[in-house]
Amino acid sequence: MVKLIVAVKRRADLSVEAFQQHWRTRHAPLVLACPATARYIRGYVQCLTIPAAYADGEPSFDGTAELWFDSDEDRARFFSDPDYLQTVQPDEARFADMQQTRFFVTEEHRVI
């Protein structure tokens, strides 16, 4: 199993609440409805930075996403699929600062 971990930074013009609302209620349904999701994604988890983390100042990231794929080839296929490119990708820039958002591909090695 290959996991893509995305450390998401919200757009500077969005409040934390607006960012979280868009990511959960607009973006997630787009991902779920995308035909490429059914073909390639085996799991999708959003992790939102907790409110207490903002008490100490601006955190490095406003959340993470995990996308699970059977292989790195399937990951690449998903992100080059026309369905993703036409429906999901354009929405990313509506809530995330794509210049500060980071993507890295991993393999899970469970310890506990």
C-alpha cells in the first residue's frame, strides 16, 4: 500500500473555519464523486489541525490528507486522470495555498 501524505496550508485570505468548511463539505464530496477515485484510491482521510494549535500562532500546516493507493503507478494514474484534472484539481486552489502545500509518497510501516 502506497500512501500520499499531503500537508495542507490554507489560503491566506481564508479563515480557519472557512478553510475547514470548504475542505470537508465541498472538496471531500468532489473527491468522492470523481470516477477516478473509485478506480485508484483505496482510502482517503482528512486530518484537521486542532483549534488549540492556533493559540500559539500560525501552525505550519492547517491539516493533512492521506490518500491510499495499491501502487505508485495508481497514484500517478489518479493525478493524471482527466476526471481528477477537470473536477478535483481546480478546487484545490480554492482553499489551499498550493505553493506552501507539500506532497510526499510513503509506505506505511506500522509500529503499534
